[in-house]
Amino acid sequence: MPVEVRIPTVFRKFSGEQSSVEVDAGTIASVIDQLDQRYPGFGGQLLTEDGQLHRFVNVYVNDEDIRFSGGLRTELSDGDVVVILPAVAGGSA
């Protein structure tokens, strides 16, 4: 059973308008690599030039923030759900 990756609206233009895709289990880094291979340029939206997760991108595995579970090296198991969310900021004047 593969891993489900849920893609928010803002990134769907990089995933062929798919709201979710399935990839092989591995690490978060390998998931991003698979997404980039399938949808060229997708990885560049998530990672900095030095291969780190952009500050404005949050990634969760089964509702757990990967920043507290190993970052890009977080291991995935078949059936896990990965959610990619852009950080939202705002306020009032």
C-alpha cells in the first residue's frame, strides 16, 4: 500500500491539478523526489537550493509535524498520509 500525499490548492498547479497522489513509502525526502520526478519543478516549490524545507512549507505525517520527528529523514510506512501545507500569514493594519 503506498503513501498518500495531499496537496493544497496553491501547489496543485505543480501536480497537474491533483489534490492527492500516491507514492512509494520511504522518507519525506524520497517522497519529495518522487513528486519532483513525476511533476518537474514541484520539489523546487518545497525545498531551498541547499535541499532544506522552505520555512513557509509545513509537512505533516499522520497529523504530526515532521520538524519534530526527523525532518526530511522522517521514515514513512505504507498507508501513511502526508499533508503539505503552505504557512499562512496575515493580520490587520
